[in-house]
Amino acid sequence: MVGAGDPCWKVQNPGVHPVMISALLPNYARIDLAFERGEGSWLWTTDGRRFLDFGSGIATASIGHAHPHLVQAIAEQAAKVMHTSNLYRIPQAERLAQRLVDASFADSVFFCNSGAEANEGMIKMMRRAMSDAGKAERFRIICFEGAFHGRTLATLAATGNHHYLEGFGPEVEGFDHVPFNNMNAVRDAIGGETCGIIVEPVQGEGGVRPADMQFLRDLRTVCDEFGIILGMDEVQSGMGRTGKLFAHEWAGITPDVMSSAKGIGGGFPLGAVFAKEKYAVALKPGTHGTTYGGNPLACAAGNAVLDVILAPGFLDDVVRKGAKMKAELERIARDFPTLFVEARGLGLLLGLKCHAAPGPIQAACAEQGLMAITAGENTLRLAPPLVVTEAEIDQAMDMLRKAATSVAAAQKAAAQ
Ligand SMILES: *Cc1c(COP(=O)(O)O)cnc(C)c1O
């Protein structure tokens, strides 16, 4: 099922040299499925098959597909004005920023277009704030093994996965990696050049691994003790995904700066850097920018998503649905001990850690009509739209059980 999509093989520049590459650059191992439309938690392929989407476009279609409120907001804004640039005031961005400030620890918000860009902005803000405080030598940032922060050069260095860094020239300097959930390692890594720490409250790509709540509280303490900056990457764990607006709220602490993206635009490209005033002021005019970050259309989408997520009871519902799903995943893990190690995750960011690569189980799920995604540490990742219904969770868990039954049977047959 994994292929190059629908390549358009042809000879370009005939007589000069034949080109074999598909027109769409084949940098992804795409699954051979193409979708035409969606509704809520469901997607329909161009050839009419229906799938229950428990990947949400990698935890991004947070309020489901074709949500009428989001569709209307985008259509209305597009018909008025889409883009004006950051040379001018943008009322939709001012409103979205105010609402995010009111709902979070932050005093100010910067908008961009993706998670990697949000992390770049956050890293620049952290370093510049230290520099403005007369401590330019403090530029190093402590990150964690298993982290994922994006694919730009600096965020790759922050990610620290040598697999992703190879062949791209000298690594951007200034990122130190220590084991996740290990406070002694963090304390040992702090030195005279340390600027701050960047942590995902739940490592998403790394395998749906939540940080220990006490570890997050200890990171807050150590940052205060050493006068360094606590940054959170909530690109995946934020915007209601874990049942709080931001996952760090579960630990009862606040970061100094934070990145957000994925679910914040409900599928429309939008990212953000949240910051306390002390750090936000570092990005004064001329220090950082983007052409279309936070444009009227993106912020209309962001405001519409927020209308849904901040509605009374919505996040409580996410908590309830997440607990229900996790309990069922735990039962499935127990019932298929040859396939699964454990269920893990928080809210509706859940996973099943498998004994081997989760590809066969993912494929068996797709055969049942369930789209699941994968993550590090052999994890099958399940991140349905936050608007998923309990009946849809029941259906998905039933499909997963059937998929596990078929993979376990094939495994048993192969062993005989
Ligand atoms: C997806 C992700 C990113 C990168 O976001 P892009 O929009 O792909 O650039 C960064 N951090 C975390 C935690 C993510 O899950």
C-alpha cells in the first residue's frame, strides 16, 4: 500500500535528458489513498470508500472535516480579504491573540504558518531575551531524546535525531540532548551557556510519551533556580488535544514561552509563539517576521476553531472521550500481548506501543476502514478529531480489535 502516489512518469525536455521523477516531489512514502471529501471524523476516497479518520491529518483537523462553522468562517473571510501583509494592522489576528492570551499563561502571541516556524520563533525569542539581558553567551538549549521539533535547520538540531540531520551540512550549534523524564540528567546538562529548556509535555512523534507531571514541575523549578527559560513545544499536545487547552496545565505549571501549531487552525496552516511579556519584548520590530503569518484568512480559521474548543464543556468532553478510549486500548493491549506492550497517551493523543514496527497493524486497520498513524518506539498513534463521538470511538475500537485479531492470526500461522 505504500507507493509513490500517482506519479506522472514522462520524459521532460525530450532529446536533452530523460527525467524519471514524479512531478510531485517524492519525498514522502505516501499510502496509496486519496480523499475527496470529509465530514466530522469521516473521510471518503475519490473511489467512494469511507474511512474513520483517527489520525486527523496528524492531530491537525482538530474539529473534524468540513466543520460548518470553520467552513463558513473561511469562506466569508476569503470573500472579503485574505491577505494584506504584516505591514498593516490585522483585526482578526488582534482578536485571536487577545483570546489566546485570555485563555493561557501568555501575555503576547506571534503568528506564523507551521510548527517548525513556531519553534524557530520561540528559539530566536529565547536566545534574544538572554542576549538583551546582557547574557549573550547563554544561547544553548536543552532538549530531550525522542523529541520532535520540526524539519528546518535549527529545529532539526533541536530534534537531534541523527537520521534526519545526515547530509545537511554542519548542524546548527547550541542544542544539548538529555534523556526524557530524567531530572538528574537535566541538572547535569545546565551550564554557563544554557539559555533554557524546550520540552514537549507529551512527545508525539517520539511515540506518544507523556512527560511525568512531576518532571514538568521540576523543570519549572530548575529554570527558576538557574534563571533560564522554560519553553514548551505544544505543537501537537496543545489546543485541546489532551483535554486541557494546553497539556502543561495538567502539571499545574506555566512555561515562559510556548509554540503551537497543528490543531490551532483546524487544518488551515497556522502556528503561534506564546510568551510572557518579559520574553515577548525580545522580538522587537526588525528582529523577526513572516510575510503571511497570521493573515486575515488564517486568523479567521483560528478564531472559528477557538469558538468550538472554548465552548463550555468541550474540553471536559475530550477528557471523558479520551479516558473511555484509553481504557479500551488498555483492554486491547491486554488481549493481544504478542502484538502490544501497552496503551499510552493523554486525552485524545493516544497510542499502542507495539512489539515490532506497527506497519502491519496500521495496514490491517485501514482494511477495516480505520485510519491510524504511527510514531516512534513502534507506536500505533491514534489522534481522532476532538469532535469524535463516543459511538465513533466504539466503532474504531471494534475495527482495531478486528485488525489485531487478523494480525495476531497471521503471526501465529507464520510461527507454525
Ligand atoms: C509536528 C510537530 C512539529 C513540526 O510542525 P510542522 O508544522 O510540521 O513544521 C514540531 N513540534 C511538534 C511537537 C510536532 O508534533
